[in-house]
Amino acid sequence: MSRTKSIQPETLLTAATRVILNQGISALTLDAVAKEAGVSKGGVLYSFKTKDELLQALVEYLQDQAFQQMTAFQASDPEPVGRWMRSYLAAYLFKSWPGKPEDAPAGLLVSDLERLCSALFAAIVNSPQLMQVILEHDKKQRERVEQDGVDPVEHSITMLAIDGLMMGQMLGFRPPEHLYDAIIRRLEHRTRQFPMPPSDAPADAPAEPRSNSESSPERES
């Protein structure tokens, strides 16, 4: 019994990611995770009674890991205004992570994370429980965005653009690389261009973009 208790859930979740990446999400079973982790099925059942429990824990784990990475990215950004959105941009479009690539969630390479999220996408949209995990995480993200010192309307537009690009990646649609990189640069630029409107401005009043020439977006060829 002590051996069963010593199996860490994170070990099983990491094994689950390897099963999905190597064999596809249809191959994800408790038996497959036990085999990949080198433990008995009872060791898996101690933490996760069903495949649905395992999937929910995996989605929560990846979301929490991404949130921690975003917090680290935010802390390394010297410009306070808009830095949470810049960390969101880096994390959810898998362009960079603070530190080494292997510091990304679950220790996976960025290319593996793209494939893993694509594989999980169908399971998420077909499961109310998994969708609820995503919605709760999204709420936490938006609370941080509201404290980012940038006009919330402009920030919401940027976030919707990021979400759209991320969804496209999961479905296998992506602009040509040079255009994709130019879009990323433009979105990053937007996080610096629209400070919070004055407190006495109408709620729907747009913020004036900064006119500092140093913050002009790089011209795309």
C-alpha cells in the first residue's frame, strides 16, 4: 500500500501526455497510463478512478502550469503596462517561454505542446466538465487582464485575436510563417499602445494610442 501511495499524480499525468503524443488520444486508457508510468493499474486507480477523471486532471494540470509560466514571464517583463497580455501571447501561441523550452508545461517541448493541445481539443469541446475547467481558467485570466493597465476593450480585442490564432493552430490552420510572425509582432505592439482611459472618461470611450515613435510597429515586408 505504501508503494501505491508514493506514486505522484504528476507522474501519471506526464505519462498520460506521452501516451497521447505517441499513440493518440484514442489510446489513452488507465491501463496505457499504468504501462507508460511503469506502475500497476491499481497505482493509477489510487489517484484517478476513471479516464474522465484523468482527463480533467490533465487539463487542469496543463492550465495551471501555463498560468505559472505566464506569471514567471510577467515577472521578467520590465514594462508593467500590458505585460500580462504579453505573457498570454507568449504562452498560448507557444512562441516562447521564460527560461529554456523544456521549462514549458509538463516539461514538454513547444512543438509537443501544440500537438498535445490539438489532441485534447476534441475531448474538451465534447465534455461539459472539461469545458468548465477551461471557462474557470479563462475567468482567472480575464481578472489579471483587467489589472494590466491597458484599456479593457482594446485588451479584449487582442485576446480574441490570440484565441482565434490558437484555435486555428489546434485545427491545423495557420498563416504562412512570415505573416504569422508579423501578426504576433502587431499583437505584441497593441499591448503597449492603449493605456487605461482616464477615470472620468465614459465607459465606452476608446483610449488614445500612444504616439511615441519608438513604439511604432515594425513594418512588415
